[in-house]
Amino acid sequence: MSRRNLRAGSAVIAGGLAAVLTLLGIAAHADPNPTQPGTPIAGKTDSQLYAAVGADAFAELTNNVVDAYNSQAPAPTDLLESYDAVNPVTGAAGENVTTKPGCSVARPNGANAGISAILLNQKSDVATGGDGTSFCIDWVRSSRAKGTAPGEANLTFYAQSRDAVSYAVIGNAYAPTTPLTTLQLKDIFECTTTDWSQVGGQAGPIHVYLPPSSAATLTFFLQAIGTSLTNVNAGCAGLPTVFSQQQNDGTTMNGDPMGIAPYAVTKWAAQNNQAPGIADNRGGTHIGTVNTTTSPITTQTLGTTTYQVLNPAFTTGDSASFGRLFFNVVRNDAPQELKDVFKAGGFLCQHQDDFLVPFGNTPLGNDQTASRFCGQVN
């Protein structure tokens, strides 16, 4: 497991946002306390903190939103926190973190795990410094839309930005240079196609890398190619060419030229852009095309800087099933000040270009007559 970058640089806050907020010099970091991961902001009670967990795909982006929100002048009384999907220093998954005084929870590794965790409605423990009434998790970074499970009816999903999930390979030594089809990807990840020569590449075994099942990036990708985790587990069980990896971390493929893994397009772009607080974990991978030669990546200029971002054209046409949205999720009865961060016209949406573009995300815009817009409720 590779270590995450804790580079402390000024947050990329361009133009309008810098004029509104006094944010120059803010350090972009992971977890509330970058030198002591898994611990809450010091000097605040549990009722003065709103804690987030969940998706890896836009964890660093959220860290920057949190930094900007908390650094407003005057500073808010109630502050935001966001905990990465894995320990940002060691890469350890599933360890206990203290989200607030009196709150010890297993760090959720991915959006599915984050949604499950918020639905537990765990409250702080008086015996360990809590008030007994504050929730331990207040919001979730979600890389999937609201599901049909009964508990999710109690949650509000606020749309944030566009993403897509494709596949990553290292070089073209074995994988073909031509696009893979949806059916070919299905057969690869169900382990019925096991050699690169079967899909137009060089002869050699296909090494399938699978993120944890708690990662919505994996479950979304499998849905996009027409399969499920059940089918993958059944088809690939016991094969020596199937490996585990951390989602959206190409370094965990260990430079394997025969490897293939699902990868969030915006996370790859953010790593390429060297966005604040994010490590370049691409590990030599590039994002593959699906069904057509339409590239998943394009460029967008913000101020004087040009960034790589998700190509919206990749989320339409023959590759449309690979497009998705990112959401921020709160309880339906969450405090209004928390909802105001994510709602249409709220804090995040007012500055969406500045927050999103450096992290490879395609903003949704603020036109509430459009089919999709920032802060739209799902």
C-alpha cells in the first residue's frame, strides 16, 4: 500500500473565491489533523463538528472544500471535517478513527461503506468525552446515487460534479491500443477472457486488479459493464491472476504490464494535475477508452492554468453507461447550516469551478432549469 502525499501547499483558490474568502496560504491536507490521522479538530466539542467519511474518488477535493469553509473570516463556530478512505500516512484500511470527542468508528473505505456507516446513526459516548446526542458521522462523500435500500430514504444526496469510471492499464505492452468494448470488459472482469491476445493485445495472461467491495467505484464499474460482484467472485475465485488493490491507486498494481483495474477518471486527472494535497498515485497507468476512441480526458483552463478534466463526451453516446455523478450525502433532518454547504446556490456551488476543476471534475453549473445542476437533490 503506497503512502499518501501530505504536501502542505496553498489551496488552489482562483479568482472569485479568493476575492470572497481570505484563504491565501491555507494548507491542503488529509484528515482533520494531518500529523495525527484519525483524530478530530482540537478544541471543539462533538456538537461543533460535522464529520464526513466515504469515497476515495474525491477525498482530497473535499479536504480543500473543508479547509476553505473552516478558514472563512470570521471562522464558523461549527467546523467541517473529512476523513480519508484509508489512513493518509500509512495507507492502512479499516482502522478505528475518532471523528469527534466520544466517537470511535471504523474508517469506512469507500462510498458504500460510508453510506452503511451513516445509517448506523451512531452517537457520541459520554464515557469517552461526548455529549451522548451528537452523531459521529454527519455526511458522506458518495460516488454513487441514492439506492433503493429502505434506510437510504432517510438521506438527502446533493449532486456535486461529473465523473466517469473506466479502466487503467500500464503501457500498451499487453493491452491493445484500440478501445475495449463493454462485452470484452465484462468477460475480462468475470475471468472468462484470460489472455490479452483474446481482445487484440499481445499474448499473455490478464491480471485483474479489484478494489475493495466497499468501494462504489468498483460496484459502479461492474454495473456499467453488465456484471456484478457476485459474478466476478464466482468466475475469478481461486485464480492466481486476480489481485487486490486500493481503489484509484495505480501504484498498487506494482507496474504490472499485464494488469487492468477500474479507475475513476477524475481521480486520475487530479493526480496528473498535482491538485492540492493529492499524491500522483497513477503508477504509470493511463485511462483506456471504451467502445469508441472518445478520450475520457480533456482540458479546461481556469485563470492562467490548464488542467486535465473529465471529458463530458465520454459520458454520452456509446460510453454513456460509464458516466456518473459525485454526491454529498446528509440525513434528511440534518442541521440547515450543513445543508447550506452543499445545496443549490450554497457554499460549494458558489465556487464550484475553483474547487472542482483542479481535481479533474466537470462542474454541473448553477442553471436549475437544466437536467443536472450543482446541489440538485437526488
